[in-house]
Amino acid sequence: MTILRSTFDPRSDAAAANRTAMLERLAELDDLLETFNGGGGEKYVARHRKRGKLLPRERIALLLDRDSPFLELQPFMAHHTDFSTGASLVSGIGVVEGVVCFVSANDPTIRGGASNPFSLRKALRGHEICVANRLPLISLVESGGADLPTQAEAFVPGGATFRNLSRLSSLGIPTISLVFGNSTAGGAYVPGMSDYTVFVEGRAKVFLGGPPLVKMATGEDSGDEELGGAEMHAKVSGLADYLAADEQDALRIGRDIVRSLNWRRLGPGPTLPPDEPLHDPEDLVAIASADPKVPFDTREVLGRILDGSRYDEFKPLYGTSLSTGWGAIHGHPVGVLANLQGILFSEEAQKAAQFIQLANQKDVPLVFLHNTTGFMVGKDYEQGGIIKDGAKMINAVSNSKVPHLGVIIGGSYGAANYAMSGRGYDPRFLFSWPNAQSSVMGPAQLAGVLSIVARQAAEGRGQAYDEEFDKNMRSMVEAQIEGEQTALANSGRGYDDGIIDPRDTRTVLGLALGVVHNNVVEGAEGFGVFRM
């Protein structure tokens, strides 16, 4: 297998400019994460601690095996909305008693842990991950139910959370709820639909309607404990399987439950030597261009994430703006599709379709490294069949059954985002670098298209075109798209599973590959009709 050589000079002026730009972006993200980790603010955190309670990330840390990693997912969900603090939910993947689990924790310092539309979007993504990768789900519950001011947007998708818990159980995937405080109204169904429940004595309160609602609905006077307290549910209703003395005891019991699951992964473990890359991963903060219009060599990225920098490139002389080939990450064999020069032509699409079929034939996961401006357009390319060739690649991606892992390391625009297994194509995991950009097309192109359409409409009406209006419109649209296409904006919408430090790419992909192999990894036995 070929060893990837590097021509990258980390001491060059371009590398220095790239490094500075990337580190500035990372510093901004770190500041945001620090804010998010503060929950609902000092006042509410202090009130929570005064009650003797742990914060969500503290609960997660005590639940997980000592010194094991936690891959937090979608921490920027709901950024630039009224629910900008991680959507009131901390979620991710960690190891409990040697078992890889998905862990979700309400943040009760933010509106009492109430679920808003973005919380639900984040929770439902977690359920998708559990089903696809066969991960036990552990819910650390303390929530006041639905965020009532946004109930119109939360009510319908909220029901899917309970359906999903039932479906996980029917698939034999364990669901465990550890209840630390309120779990009211619809939130009561989280423990209600779980396979195992642990309630903290004197703290957990689980009821469909609290005392005020019961009073309004029935005229009945009742207290929290008799209506939905932990001891009542342990002794009377039977909703609580275990009664914990305190939070630490609940987390201990949760670990005991996982230990007794007799859980086994179905996929193979690493099968190849997990040698470190030959080239320094520190360089990854300096490889991606500070100017998105300046291309960079994605093979330099591969040389810093693949085991031993080994890469067996497939069809290297054909369709040269897309590199396809075989390698491994942390001992797991992978097929790679990496954009090199940005544009996808017919040759690249044909090569990709064949390569994806081969990966499915070999039952090998695929890693997509996005840096593409889209499929090529123009008279010659349309006549040459760019649509039907692009359709071949999208067909192959759509019907591929092996796990897809993606990292947007630059741009990911238009239908090329789809062809590279973007979010709409259900990759098992999709991450972004801080410099990532993704939208229908670039800001200048989109503004230009709108300008041409408006100009033609004016000419069709026999009117003079207002050039000042055109200038202002272009400027406004470009500014809008610039803001909407950033990694942070897309991550806030839930269009990826998180923004990662480029230097962590190999580690994150290695963790993700370990996760997908909890389930059987099998390729597709057939594809749709390839238009020839």
C-alpha cells in the first residue's frame, strides 16, 4: 500500500496565515462552549447547587468509566435562536462498564430542563444514532416537560420521542432512565417508556399533571410525593424499578444495570495495525486555506489521519478532482472519498459510483471528506451527461448500506453535498471543521443568479432595470448567505453532529468507527437503476 508523502511546509507564510485563522475560529468556539457549560447562568446554577444537585456534565462524568472519552454531539444546537444554550440538553457517546452507550442529560438550570423544538430535534437525532449503531440509551432526566410558549412547534415531534423509546425496546436495545428531579407532563413518559428506571428518593417527581393541574382538572388536592414522588412510585405505582438514596447512588445503580445487560457488539473490532500517521496532525490547523477560494490538497489531510499514512488510491488517473481509495483509521478499514479540486465532473461521479459499490461488496465503511463547490455546469457538460452521471453517484450513496462518516473540511455546496453523503443522506456521523461552509451555492453565485433573474423579468416587462437596487440586493443577499453558510450556523440547525478541532479528526473518526461496529456492518446487495 502506498505511503502518502507530504510536501506541506508548516513554516510557510500561507501556513502561518491558515493557522492563525483556524486558531481564531477555534478560540471563538471554545468561548461559546464555556458559556454553554455554564447552563442557564450563575443564578440558576447556584440555585441548583444549593439543592445539593449535580450539573448534567457532572452526572455524565460520574456515570462513565473512569478516564474514558465522551464524544459530545451537537453542542452548538440552537445557536442564534432563543434557545442558544445547547438546546437545554447534553448528549453524546461514552463507555459505561465497558459498553458503548448513548447518554442524554437534561440541563435543569435552563428553564427547568423544559424541552423546546431544538431539544426535541437533538433528542431525536440521538435516537437515530442508537438505532443505527445499536447503542443502549441512558437518559439522565430532570425536566419540566414541554416548553409551553413553544408547544405548537414541540407537541407533534415530541410524541416521536416516546414512540422511539418503544421501538428501541422492541429492537432489543436497552433504554434506561435515571430520574433526578421533575419529569412532568409528557416528560413522565420518558421513564414510563424505558426498560429500566431509577428514581432518586426525595428528589424525583414523575406525574402527568402536577398538583396545580390536578386541582384545576379534578378539584383534588394532593402533594408532590403522594402524586408522583420517588417512594410512591417504588412502593405503590411500580413505575420505579430502583429507589436511589441520592444522585451518586442513582448513577451507581445505572452502572450496575449496564453491567448486567450481557451486551455484546455485533461488528468486528479493529483488524489492521493502528499505526500513528507519519505526518504531524498538528499541521491540520494550517492546511485548510484561510481564504475559502484557495484550494488545498486533501491528500495532506489523509496523510495525517490514516493509519501509518497508508493509502491505496483507486483510479488515481481518472476523475482527478475526487480521490478514492482504501486505508484504515485506528485499525478499522475504510474507503475514502475526498474532494481535491472542488468541482465534480462526470468522471468523478462515475468513479465514485463504482467505488461505493466496491465498498459495499467488501462491507467496508466509507469516509467522505467534503471540500466541493458542486457539480460542473455549462453547455458542454450538460450535453455530456453531467446530470445522469451525477445521478449515478447519488444513487450509489443513497442505496449504500455500509456506514458513512463525513467531515466537511472546506466547502460543501449544492448537489455535491448530497453526492458526498451530506446530512440529508443519513450518514452515521457528520462533523465539520470550523472553516466549513455549506449552502445551495456560494454567496456571490446565489446573488448573481437572483440578479440575472430580476434583470430578465424587468426586460420582459419592458422596464428599465434599477442598477442601484441590483447593487443593494446583491450586497444584502451575499451578507445573508455568508452568515447562513458557516459551520456554526449549520451546526446550530442540527445539520452536523458537531464542529471539531481539525487536530482531533483522526480521534473523532476512530471513536465513530468503534461506535458503528457495535452493529453488523454489511453492504447493499443491490442498487437502484443506474441511468446509462
